Amino acid sequence: MTQTLATIRNVILEGIHQIAPEAELESLQDDAEFRRELEIDSFDFLRLLVFVNERLKVDFPETDYGGLTSVSKLVSYVSRKLLPSSPVG
């Protein structure tokens, strides 16, 4: 399946919704630190990464966790793994 930035973002938001169903995703800024904004603990963060891994087949080494602090950073990370020629930051 060909992935686009929009589909990657949608999968991430779907994962966030799975672990924090009460979150108002419409008001979540893409560059906001979603763990702090949504009060997501470490376990839920790992559940999000497992969800994204299962849907998009992207591995997340533990050494990279610290850089995955916002939706935009997570989209960028996943897009670099899936779309190597993507110019995304």
C-alpha cells in the first residue's frame, strides 16, 4: 500500500484516539507535545507506537522515542521510513 503524509497522519491520530478516546484531536496542534497535552503516560505512548507499527510496519527503536514528541515529528519520522525520498524535515 502506498502511504502519503495524510494517511500517515491519519493512522497516528487514529492511534492517539485509541489510547485517549476522550482527547479532542481537532484542537491538538501538530507541533504540540501530545504526551503532555493529552496526559499520555509511557505505557500509552508505547501502545501508540505498537499501533502505528502494526498499521504501517514501521519499527521504533527505543533510542528514537525521545524525538517523537509531537504529531508532526511522528509523521516526519514515519514518512522518512516509508517514503525515503520525501523532503519532510
